[in-house]
Amino acid sequence: MKVCTLGSGSKGNVTYFEIGNTKFLIDCGLSHRQIVNRLNQRELSLENLDGILVTHEHSDHIAGVNVTLPKIDGKLYVTEETHESFYHKYNSNIPISKVHYITPHEEFMINDVRIYPLSISHDASDAVGYVIYYKSKKIVYITDIGYLPQKDYELLGNAD
């Protein structure tokens, strides 16, 4: 299992995950060139990338989606509301056939990785964090959170 933060902060957020045979990014807030360069520095690549998961529509989380998505075989995993909030900026580059809508609190799978998107408090249209399950491992990925309700504590606890 590999988890590699390529960028974190107001200049761009991208995290690379390689779990079993599944490879994906969470957020794509750097330019395509920066993502490729940072992956190459770590002897990683976008080859066989299964998808890009988006947390919310702020530019530091989506700035590279319009160039990166068309260059991979994988899909864009995003809530419908978040997609609608940025689609007008990138509609010419993001084929709708590559968009897979997710719903907060409804699990989905990418190959053999189970992913649970949960709603988070942030000044965005439909921001989510992710709880990622693979075999006996659990990873929590949450960014830009304002408030975490106590009802989510159990869900997020005991993560690896």
C-alpha cells in the first residue's frame, strides 16, 4: 500500500494512492505537468490510474482535472453537486462518460477497494472526505474540514 502526498495547501492538493492493484488520486489541484513530475521523482506514474476522487470544487483541489482526466483511462469520482459547481469551467475537456457520481454516505468500489464518502463541513457545495477500506486496513482522508460531528467519530476511529 502506497500513499503519497504530492501537494497539500493553498497552491494545490493531490494525494496518490496505490492499494493492491488499484491506483487513484484524491484531488487534482496541481497542473498535470507538476503531478507527473512529482510522481516521477518518486518512481510512480499515472499509468493505469483507475480514477480521480474529488473532495470539493475549490481550485486548489481541481485545477489539474481538465488536463489530467482525459489522459487517463480511469473515471472522475465526484458528487453531482460538486461537479455542477465546476463543470462550466472545464466542460470542453471533461467527457461526461468519464464522470461517475458518488453520494455521501453511500459506499462505492474501485476494483477491490471499498470507499465511503462522508459529508464534511466546508464552504463548498457538497464537500466530502473519504474512508478507504482494503482488506483489514482503513485509511481516512479528510481535508479542509470546519467541524466534525460527534456522530462521525466512530466511523473515523481506529484508522491505520
